[in-house]
Amino acid sequence: MPDMPPIDVDRALTTLGLLATGGTGTAGGWLARRPEDESPAFELLVLMTALDERLVDRVDRFVGLEHPHLGQVRAVTPIDPGRTGVLVDHVVGVSLGAIRRARAPMTDGECVTLLVPLCQALSALGTAGLAHGAVEADNVVVQPDGRPVLVAPRPGLVGTALLGDDLPRLLSTVVGVMPEEDGALLAGPASVPRLRPVLDQLLAGGCSVDEVVARCFATAEPEALRLPDAAALAGASLVAGMRRPFPVSAGTDRRPLPRPSGTARAARRRRPAPRSVRRRVTVAVAAGVLLVVSVAIGRQVLVHAPTADASTAREPVLDRSDPAGAAAELTRRRADVLRSGSADRVADVAVTGGPAARADSEVIASLGAGGAEGLSARVDSTSVTGTPTQDEADVSVSSATSGYVAVGADGRRSTSAAAAPRTVLLHLRWTNAGWRVWSVSRPGAAP
């Protein structure tokens, strides 16, 4: 049976003409529906604060904001002398946190599609003199059409949110769904994240919404958000992370609510959300759950061309005294692994459980079973840096790749062009199977 609210919360919902249907899965939140509907269309956020004129004023300003990427605030009602209920629309979708745990990291283009609309939402809040205060992955809901919505502005309603905190929190949240640094370097041609260094720079130096949007569009083209299917969510034990099942119920239409008795202002004039951003993201909308399967593996990948006399050469990865030769061979093997699309073969290249192995597994998951068709490469140079030991060595590898084709599960073919040479530092470790890659970094970075 669903959790049922305390008597006083139930009474507050009754005052609003609604029926409780259970908890939201987050502290102090309750689902509610109209008596004639079957599915919940609202949430009651329970705030641990008394209802006073300042709270009513903040709620009034939130109610006046109608923005497609902000959860709509509807009304306020007292619960008891120390608690207040704020009614908001219940947004159908999957939290960003659940999405990240159920799929590979997002591409630069997906992050642009995610970040820019939410920047617009923060701009609308700031223009109204409001802050959200809880910008985090679990408070960003991606709807079935791929539209991100920022929900549950509890600190902003209570008055504890600071105007300058929301944008840095949003940038940090988006960085959290991108590949890790090792994954970025290993991800291959089209998914080498040019955007992450940009966001890191913006976080370090401070920025405005307009600057973030301009830098995003200058760095990457928007791509439709790729939502995990129900099987992926269930397989990752994330059913609880879904805010509500697809599809949207017919009960979510915007019929007027009964007015709370004497607590909320009567009629609120609707103010259109300001448009501070010149360019808007176009999010692809499908008839059902949006699934985009054309995910490329990046523009740079560590690969190695065959040696001139491979038939007589000693197996490089088994030669403890030649980590440079092993690095070239492992780079070549990695191209084979990516070409095959088999995650089982990652152990042929990387230390099981290490950063490089995790990154490659995510890359292969994003490619799908088709792998990287036609991928080939050359290694221009390899050189050992620092002082290697019998068990560890750092090798600088310069390489370039050819074009390739990624084939999605639906048969869609996505072509990536040849990439220019680049240099990375492989951190090798000796294992029972010979040299393997532990992690990857840029030259000069710490292992």
C-alpha cells in the first residue's frame, strides 16, 4: 500500500480540493490528485516553516512564473503552526540522477541540450528576484519528450536560497553527468568532451547565464537527450528513481484549483518568463520515450598501426623491460576492442576495475553492439616519461585515427571523420597478463 500522509497534511490537501495518493519518495513530499482523476497531478511540498507574509509573497512570485523548464508552483496552505504546504505540479519523468546511473555519461551535445534550457529557467527566477536553492541531479526531471524541468525549489520558497549559488550548482550538476577525466581521454573521436574543460573554467572564474549559453553553443551542437529504457532503469535498480511512470496521465491538464481559505492571494497575474537567451535548444520529440542511439565514440582514440615486422617481434605487453612497446600494442588492441563493441574484451587492454577499464566499458555501452566499424589508426610516437619501475610506467603516446561508422541498435549509421593527432599519457601497471592501462591523463597531469 502507498504511504499515506499525516492527518494534518491530508486536511491541508482537502482544503485545496485534492486527495492524497502517497509519498513522492523524497522527504516531506506528497502526491495528490483531483477526486475525478485517477493519476496524481500535483505534489504538496511540506516546508518546516510558519506561514507568514514573507512566505506568501515568495510563493506569489513563484506562482507568477510560468516557464517550460520550471516546475509550476500553484498555491500555499497552512498545515500547523510550524509547517506550511506548497502545492506544485507533479512533473512526469525520470530524474537526472537516475538517468546517469542507468546509462553511459552524456555527450557534449546532450549536455548543451540539458544546460541551456535550465540556464533559461534560472534567468527567469533571477529576473523575478528568486533563487531555487536546490539545483542538483535529483531535482532535474527529464520528461518523456526530452525536456528538462527544474523542480522542488524548497530553499527558494523558504527564503534560504542565495541568488548567486544556483548557476554554479547547475554547472557542477551537469559536469557530474559527463565522462570522468580518464573517460574523456579514452572515449574516442566524437565523445572527447570539449565542453567539460569549458565548464570547469566557468566554474573557477565565475560567469553569467548569458556567458554560459554562449560558450555552450560555441563548443558543441545540441543533441537530443537519450533516455534509458525501462529495462535499463530496472537493471540498475532505479525504479525508485523514477518520479512517475510514463506516459503523462490525462489528469495533468491545467484546470483551476479551489482557492485555499484565506491563505493565498486571490488571483495571481501571470508574468511571462523573460527570455534572456537569444538562441534556444530544439529538443527532438518522439511519439514515446525519446531514444537516441547515434552515439559516437569521440574524435580522438588511442590506437596503433601494425609494426613492420610483427611476425618476429616479441609480444610487447609481456616484455617487462619495454613499457613503450607495450603502450603501442595496448593502444592497437584498444582499437580492436572498440571496433568489436565487446565489453568482455576490455580486460585485454585495461586493469580490471581501474579508471581506464570503467571508461572503456562506458564507451562500449554508448556504442552498442555494432562497435566502431572501420576504425583504424596509426601511432606516431611513444616515449617513457619519468622513472619506470618493474610494476608501473608512464608512457606518452601520440596517435591519430581514421574515420569510422557507429551502428545503432535501430540500424542507424553515424559517420565520424578522421581525427588529428593528439598526445596522452598512459599510466601502465604490470599484471599477471602483462602490461595493462590503469588510467589515462593529459601530459603534465597527475596520474
